[in-house]
Amino acid sequence: MYRRKGFTLIELLVVIAIIALLMSILMPTLAKARRMTKAAMCMSNLKQWGSVFSMYTDDFHGSFMGGRNIGGQNWWEVLEPYYKNRALLCCPMAADPEKNPWEGYGSYGTWGPDWFPDGYYGSYCLNEWVCNPVYKTGEVPTYGDNAKYWRSTNVKGQSTIPLLGDGWWDQAWGEAFDKIPLYPGEFEGFTGDDLAHFVVLRHDGWLNMLFMDYTVRKIHIKDLWPLNWNRMTDTEEAPLVEDYPLWLKKLL
């Protein structure tokens, strides 16, 4: 009598075990590939932002917008005629409006839409020191020393001045002496240590940054503090390696 051949139970279990083993090997590689792809997309977004800022400053003789100090001028509202698609406001690693940093999503959270009107949300942070606030006679700046603002692109060292980068809040008045957060994405609660707004762990210890010369570069988190944030930045005030918290030392 003819008997149909087939797999035994043991053979099936062996095949399943081999597939499971291969999947366990491949999954981390695939996850890393996805992260690298999203990091590349993030850099592409910031290059487009470079074009947006370039068009805006060209229209205003090199000057930037007034900034948050002047009538609540949010950069993403002022620039909207130049970019239209609001998806550009988000790093692909942090693009869910339901994930807010103050609710524990940290590095992968977005600012808004709860805090801002008209449904705006995003995950890029502006260096507010590039702005050009103009005050009325006798008016006191609501934040920061008036002499610290860059105001326009007509300055030296543009390639060292941060403009826009990965962040969990929409803007920051960063200083070299700002304290290092307890962990990446820590919601600092408006303590004034604004560099914490840029400290996110989206790209394996690095973040993408657009500079005032409209180039985009990868910056290691530890290298945020020595950047040329404002006209009076003293890079010697940046924290020393021995002062780094454990999470940052592990990224070195």
C-alpha cells in the first residue's frame, strides 16, 4: 500500500526552533536599520528647515523672527507660509501627538497640541538666542539678557551656532552652565536649565542639529553644552566629564 510522506512532529519542532532562532538574530538588526532610516529622515527634515529659515531671513534682510519674548511669536507659526506641511515639525522617531513629555514619554514625546493652539505639535527645538526681539522703550525682556541674542545671520561663526534640533520642547534659551538632566527626556518643569530640552535619546546617544549656516550635523549629547548658544556663551562653563551622570557616561 502507498503511504504519503510528511513531516514528523519532531521535524516540525526543529524547523520552528530554527525559524525562531533566525528571527531572534534578525530582529535587532532590523530594528537598528529602522532607527537608522528614521535618523536619515530626521536629517532630511532639518535640511528642509534650513531652506525654510533661509527663505525667511532672505525676506527680512537676514533677521530672524522676534521669538517667544515678543507677543508669543512661535517660530513654527511665523514660518508656516514657508513650509505648509506640518509633518515637517516632527522627527520620525517622535511624531505621535498623544505622547507628551510631561506624561513620561520623554525622548519620544512631542510638544503640543495640548499646550499650543490650532493643533500644532512637533519634536524639534529652536535655539531662542537666534531670535530678534525688539522691545518698546522701557520694556523689560521677559527672558534672557537682551545682549545675548544673535538676531540675524550677519554674524561670524555661523557653523558653530545651533539653530534647530531634536528636542522634547519647542524652544530653549540654552546656556553652557545649564545642569545635565537626571535622564534623557526629563521634564525639567521650567527650572531655567533649558539645554535639557535638547537632551533626547532618539538616535543612539546622538541628535541631529541644524546650524545657522544651514548645515545639518550629528551632535553627541555630551557635546551640547560647549556649543556657541549665544553671544556671551563661555564654553569653559560646560560640565566636566567627572560631573556627568551615569547615564551619560554610559554613552561615551
